[in-house]
Amino acid sequence: MFGRIGPMELILILAIALVIFGPKKLPEIGKAIGNAIREFKKHSSKVSEEIEGAVSADSEASPVEERGKADASSKRKKS
């Protein structure tokens, strides 16, 4: 009911925006919204790449750290 916007509702929203902001201001507002969405997508992809890189680096470092601990404990037992 509330989640679907049909063509009539969209036309009504655009007509109200036209009356409020005027025909000269609408392209500027659209451009600003488009730039904001583009920047948000760019930064969200950077954050997800950093998280994936940290997770993969952590998973790659863990076996090496475990081997180092195992080698150190085996050396202690031999001495």
C-alpha cells in the first residue's frame, strides 16, 4: 500500500516540486541529488573494499601466526 508509487503519484510529486521550486531550479536540484548519490555509492564501495581487504589480510595472516606460535612452542619443548 505505502511502498508502491504509481504513475499518478509520481506525476503529483513532480507537479508539487515544480510549483515549489520553479522550472529553473529543478535541473540544479536534480544535478545535486545525482552528485550526492554518485558520491555515496563511490564511498560505500571504498568502505566495502577496505573491509574485504582487512578480512582477507586477517585470514591470510592467521595461519602464519599460528605456525609461528607452533614453531616457538616446539622449540621450547626440545630445549
